[in-house]
Amino acid sequence: MKKILLFLFSLPFLYSCAQEVVREKIPFTITPQRRLMSVPVSIHGVKGNLLFDTGGTGFLSLDTTYAENIEPFDSVEVQWEGLVGGGYSGFKTSSINNYKGLLNVYIGSHRFEKMYFSVGDFRKIFELSEFDGSFGIPRRDSTSVWQLNFEENYISIIPADSFYVDKSFLSFPLIWDKDGNVHIDLPLEICMSHGKVIKSNGRFLIDTGSIADVTYIGDIDEVKALNVDKDSAYWLYNRHFWDATIKVCDKVGLDFSRVYIYDLPVNMSHRRILGLNFFKRFNVYFDIKNEKLYLQPINKKFERITQGKKPWHQADNRISGKHVFIENIGDYKDNEAIKAGFKVDDEVLSINGIKNISCLSPEQEKKLLSDNIWNYVIKRKGKILHLKLNRHLENQIDD
């Protein structure tokens, strides 16, 4: 009888222990240079730091200098050679090698296998010198739930069968595209500072490689509705934004948010994007087995990730070989570029005497960005013109 009572008494204890899963906490950092997520990894025993970028690719990408340390790869063959480039680099491209073969990647004590990966000059092309490469959520890891904890800045990889949610979690189907990027369908309300409310119901790319809260691109309904108030926006080099409160699923209000429109070519495949400053308001769970995303609101005081002070928008450039052209001029009241006389398709020959604007040295870029007045030499329909632009560095935005 004693044994039976002891067994019955111990059942609640054993059950509670079964529910309690020891979670390894793998710390991530927000890098001081690009303000992006850096995660420590080990590949074939070689330690490195990878950019955690769910919006760049679902595959593993390694910089050439890091990959050299883990060669020779076991059972690896070159599949094809391609090009890589993107928003970080102004759409410059560089050649990469794409491989098929088994790499054992460790995050903490968790191992996952990568059958496809690429190697190239990622540090150079993406101007991400502090990273050894990048990776996203591995879709093949269907036995795990990946947690991004923004209260304490760590990643936990939890066995899916031991993961439980409660009523505080917001739940969304996790949608994968052919490139391994992840999306969710999300209803938002954008409450502007002057009281206007804009509804946004669409498919959003989950992009931890972007710091922006919410971004819209192209000729979609949200862009049209927001740009009615374009004179009240803050205009930067290739984007403009408004301060707003964002309401998620008619349940969670995100104060001190920013809603961006990127002035980029409309042939980009993603038109709605959620970045780090959106996800920092939650603990985020990628349930790969059940293809669910869970957002758990947190009470930690929100601290915006920014990249520093920036001057007001002047004009967006297009680079073609060694030639630089004015691609876009922000159409808003008091734009200094319009006052100075710039027009779309002007070719920039020099700024403050510096030529070869498409490939500035770090010293030239630093000097140029510190100058309040930019004296341009441009070519317009075969004519050489001299234009002066006041950048108003005394009136900058922390972004």
C-alpha cells in the first residue's frame, strides 16, 4: 500500500518534470556596425559568426575566407556558378559557387545538416565585414521549434514534441517560398500620428536581415494610401517613413513604430516586409514541424535599433558600370534636390571634386558624408552643369 501511495504521490512531480524542457540558450548579438543579428556557429569544428537572415535566403552562405578554413568538404560537388547581390550593396553582383554536399553545422549543441550551400565574397559584396556568412531557418529541421528570445537576446532550439503554447501567443501559418524564405499572412492597422488609420492585410516576408519595423515596396494599396501624406514623411536616401502605432491582429498595439516605403525598383518579389524592430516586441517561435509562427508579446521596454544620424533625402542613385545616374527624387515639399535643380536621369560626374562615385574609398566616403554642401558636376543631355546641394546636416534623423 505504501508503494502504491508513493507512486501516486510522485505522479504529479514526474508529470511536471516531463513538461519542463531544459532549453539551451545560444546568445546572439546585434552587431555595432550594421546592427544585425550575429549568431555563433561551428562548422566542422571551425567557429564563426553568421548573419541570421530569414529574408536573404533559406540556404547557408559562407564567405570565401571562412570557407577556406573548413575545406576540404566531405562529399561535396560544385553544382553551378552564379551571381549574388542585393539591397545592402546597391545591386552590385559577384560570382559565387553553389555546392551540394553534407555540412554539419552546430548552433550550441544543436546539429543540423545542410545539403546545399554557397561560397563567395559575401563580406565584400554585402559590406558585412563582421560576418563569416549567413543563414536562415533551416526548413529541413522539422523536429525543432526555433525560438528568438528578444528579452534576453538568445536563440533556443526546442524539440517540437515538447513545445507548448498558451493563450498569450499569436499564431500564424508559416509559408515558405521556393528560395527557403518564410512569410506570414498578417492583418495590421497603421495608426498615423494625425489620426488616420490604414488597414494592411497581406503576405509579409519575415526578414531578420532588415532593421525596419514594417516596409512596403512597389505600387500596392498601402503605398498609395500612405503617400497621400507624403509631405509629412521623413525622407532618407532610398526610403521614406512615418512614425505610427501599429496594431497587430486587432489585439497588440506597437507604439513608437515606423512604417517605411522603399524607393526601389518595383520588380522586387517581396512587397511587404517585417524587420527586427517589429519582432523585438515579441518572443518569436518558428514551429517548423507544424509550419506555424508564434508571437508572444513581451514586457521589456522597446529600444529601437538604429544605424545612426542621417540627413534628409536628396535623390536616389542608379549605378551602371562606372556611371552614376539620378534614379529618383523624392516628390515632397521643400526637397532640397528639387530646389537645387536636379532631374531624374542626370549623370553624376563628380561631387566635391571626387570622381568615380560608384566606387568610393572608405576615406572618400567618410569625407563626403561629413560635408554639408555637395558641389555636383552633372551631365544632362550632353550638357555639363554645376549644381549645389545643401544637405542640412544640422537637421538629421536617427534611423
